[in-house]
Amino acid sequence: MRLSARIRYEDNVFIDCHREIFTVRGVNLSLLGLKVKDKALSVCDHEDVVVFIELDEEVSLRGKITRFREDEFVITFNEDPELIASTVGKYLSSRIYKSGMCPFCLKKIENREKYCRRCGMFFDYTKPEIVRFIQEFKVGKIFYDLLVEHPEEIEEKLEEKEEFIGISKGIKNVFNLIRKYATNDYPVLIIGETGTGKELTARAIHERSKRAGKPFVVVNCAAIPENLLESELFGYEKGHLQMPTGER
Ligand SMILES: Nc1ncnc2c1ncn2[C@@H]1O[C@H](COP(=O)(O)OP(=O)(O)OP(=O)(O)O)[C@@H](O)[C@H]1O
Ligand SMILES: [Mg+2]
């Protein structure tokens, strides 16, 4: 999963490794860090470094270095969101808008939208809040919070939502019909043997209809006396009350 756009950055950058300066070749740049390719950096024994990089103007950013492969290193920036947003963020956004396409899915960008209409990738990294969110976003932590800290909520959610499943030709046809009839106002009669998913089908139509935000009411007609059913379904009108046969 990629939260921050990554762009190619194939210029020289200077790395200050405890007063020893290395000139290395950049590979790509994101809000989180810079990837560089150069064997020379192997002799840098320290984790903490300072990167000098040209981002429209020369900036220096503190970071932590991690070896990726033999000659590839990643320097993760270790700076405040405010500084990252006003340097790397600003540069990333201007490069993305200048290129005119989403760096992730390559969709054309029209009207300087804030995120990609196709893949949802952010384009505007100039706000510290966005940088903070991306820096703090840890998939593992989120799973832990959800599954270990709040398992009841997850279970509730899973129970709430019954998934409609099936891959056979017949059920795929049902899915197509659901999509087709959910978008218009035709009354739909669903027939089938018991337990074959008639209610699930009705729910699926409701969820995709323009009335999705309104209640889905299930009426068990078989449990209502025949002469009360009309009032139950269409409302009671004075003078037309129909009493069950036995109570007349
Ligand atoms: N394709 C399906 N995918 C997942 N669950 C299904 C599917 N078909 C049926 N089920 C499950 O089987 C059970 C019966 O489904 P449902 O209540 O929709 O059937 P029904 O046709 O209305 O049955 P009845 O005629 O007895 O009222 C439900 O728990 C439903 O979630
Ligand atoms: Mg049913």
C-alpha cells in the first residue's frame, strides 16, 4: 500500500555522515525519504545523517540511513511535518502537477485536483497535517488496534454485514439482475426455493438503490392473517379496518 507519492529523483545529493561528505546519486524521493544508489556510502557507519538536496532551493534534512541492497540505501527523513511539507512536500506536489499525470497510475490530472480520480493517490503534500498522517500511518499498528484493542467492534461489523457470495454462472446472473433493477423503481418479485438467498437478494437491491439510506423493512407475510395484510402493507384507513376472521 502506498500512501505517499514517489517520484524519480536522479540528481546528485550530498550526504553528511558525521562530517564526512558523500556525493551520491538519487533514485527516487517521497515524503518519507530518499532512495540513493552508490557503493561509496557503505563506509558510512552511522545511522544519523544529513541530506543536502536541491528541491528548487537547496535544503538540508536530517535522516536515518538504512541499507537496502549492496549499493542501495534509503534515508528516512527525521524532521518535523512542517519542515517536510514546506520542502519535500512542496517539491513533490509541484513536480506532480507539472508532469500532468498521477505518478502512481498515470491518469491525466485535470484542474489540479487534490487526489487522483482513478486510484485515489494524494497530490497535495504541502500541508503538515497530511505529512503527519502519512508519517504516523502504520498498517501493523492499525491492525493491532482494530483486532486486539477493539475485537468486539470488528465482530459486530462482520456480523452486521452478510456478504453475498458466489461464482457460478447462475449467481453471476443474479448479481447482474440486482445491479440492473437496483437503479430503477420497478417492483421486483424474487422467487426461489427456501434458503436460496431471496432475502439476501432483496437486501442487495436495497443497498444499491437510491433508497439505500432508508430502512429496509422485512415483513413476514405468512405470519400475518390474510385480511390484516393489506393494512399492514399499505396502511390503515378509517372505516376499512379488516378484523381477522375469528374476531369478527
Ligand atoms: N449466495 C449466498 N451467499 C452468502 N450467503 C447466502 C447466499 N445464499 C444464501 N445465503 C445465506 O443463506 C441463508 C438463507 O438466505 P435467505 O434468508 O436470503 O434465503 P431465502 O431465500 O429468503 O429463504 P426462505 O425462503 O427460507 O425465506 C442466509 O443466512 C443467507 O445469508
Ligand atoms: Mg426469506
